[in-house]
Amino acid sequence: MQNYYSSEISPVGRKHVETWLSENGYFDIRQEPFQSSDHGFTAQGKIEGIIVQIRTFLFPQRPFKLSDFEITALMLKATKLNLVAYAAYVTVDDEHNLAGDILWERLS
């Protein structure tokens, strides 16, 4: 197993989430930077518009949740943009394939 830094695998997680959003009917998908080094997306869906912050992990690491500070900041941003806040936790293998399903957490 290679040792990747978060900045090296974060784009991999973003690509997996972007693909999932597109395949599940979301459109107008735009990258969204956050205060931390994490990135995410805003997207419009048939039911709701969302903002999602993404955390990517290299298998066998297990995903850990956003901090209370990050959740509060994301929910405030979602309210300001009139969107629903989500966190997406992505685990990938050495070859950047998904190692399981993307875990979604609705925050607002």
C-alpha cells in the first residue's frame, strides 16, 4: 500500500462524488472550496439543491466525520445559499477505485 497525503487523494474523491452526482440526476455541479483544505460541490437536483463537503480516505483507513466547527460552517454556508448541507465520505484503494460505497451524511 502506498502512502498518499490527503492532498494527493482528495481530487480522486471529488471525481468519484462528481460522477455519482451526475449519474444520480444532479446538474449544474460546481466546485466549492471550504476554509479547510477540503473541497466539495454545489449541485442542483430534482428535489433539492445541495452543498457537499468531501472527505477522502485511503483504504484501510476508516472515514472520520467532519468536526463540529466544519459542520457549523457548512450549514451556515448552505443556509446562505439556500441549499441542503451534506458530507460525503469516500474511501479509495491504491489504484484510486472506490473501496465501498460513498457514505452520505445529511447535515441540515
